[in-house]
Amino acid sequence: MEATNRLVENIDGITVLLLISLLMVAIAKDLFYNRFISFIILPFNNKYISLYNKKDKLLNWFHIFFSFFQLLNLSIYIYFISKILFKTDTQNYFMSIVLIFGLLIVFLTTKILLQLGGGLVFNNHKMIVEFIFRKLTYLNYSAIVMLIANICLSYIAQNSKIVVFISLFLIAVINMIGWIRLIKNYQIIISGYFFYFILYLCALEIAPFVIIANYLKD
């Protein structure tokens, strides 16, 4: 039997980014233990939203740490999806992840500013802030699934489409729970502005994913 060379992608950069993201979680847990415990059971109990939706909201360190955790893991996760599902050939994987990270920050910041601006225009700023907080909270929670998927795709099951599809399903379920609870909580307001709600969904929630999917295909 002849020996064959096996090329293994250098994942030192990904390891560093994963460790940084875990450090964010460790700091958040250490500084805000009670809040962390409420956050961990988020899909099964809405206690976290009930306790923290009325105070602190977006500009608090716990939320900032977990948003950073989410953006790092989402960047790595998008890189793996583009590589595994769309066969994207990247010469410098670390710079690709950093670029994705930067684009996500710009996109998320722009999206939040547009939403806050809309809240001021329609004189419902408080509701919009609560709306953003709820959505980001569930997205931050789904980053836990992204972290597990990133670890699996980096060290255990490289190039596994099964890991990608299972993680995508779980991420969709977590965020769907958040959307269902959000719509239920604001159903009276949404029913009164149903056309604008649909327009919002198409412009700021669905369209970005379509654009990202088309970009990854190319």
C-alpha cells in the first residue's frame, strides 16, 4: 500500500477566533451570572426577555459581549457554508473570515440605525428598541449552535454537509421561536400596520439573506 499525502487545512486562525468568542462568553458569565442563567434557557422560558427587555436593552455589556460572540461565530459559519455548500475556493481563509466579520458589523449597524430611524419617524422608538432587542437576543442565542457547528467543522467532521444542515435547521428553529413570540407580543400593533410589517420583512429581514446566498453562489 502506497503512502498518500493528506492535505489538512491550517485552522490556527479559526482556533484563535473560536477561543476569543469563548472568552466573550466566559466574561459575560462571570460578570452577569444571573443574567447568563436566564439567557441559557431562552428557547424554553421567556424569563430573560421579560426581565431585561425593559431596562438596559441594547447598550449593556452582557448584550455587547454576546453580540461580539455571535458575529465572530457567524463569520466563521458563513465561511464554512460558502466552502462546503457553494465550493468557494479561498486562498486566505483567515482574511476571508475577517472580511466577513467586518461586513457583518457594517450590515448590522446599518440595519439597526435604519430601524431606529424608522422608529423616530413613526414615533414608536421605544417599541422598535424592544423589537431589535428581542431579535438580537435570539440571534445571539443561536450563535451557540454556530459555535458547536464551527467546532465540528473545524476539528471533527470537516466538510460535513450533515453538520451544516442540522445546524441551519436548529438556528432556524431558535429564531422562529423568537419571531413567533415577538409577533404574539405585538400582534395588535402589527395587525394595525400589517402592510408596513410585510414591507419591513421583505426589505430588512428576507432580502439580506437572498443577497448573501447569491453572493456565496458566485
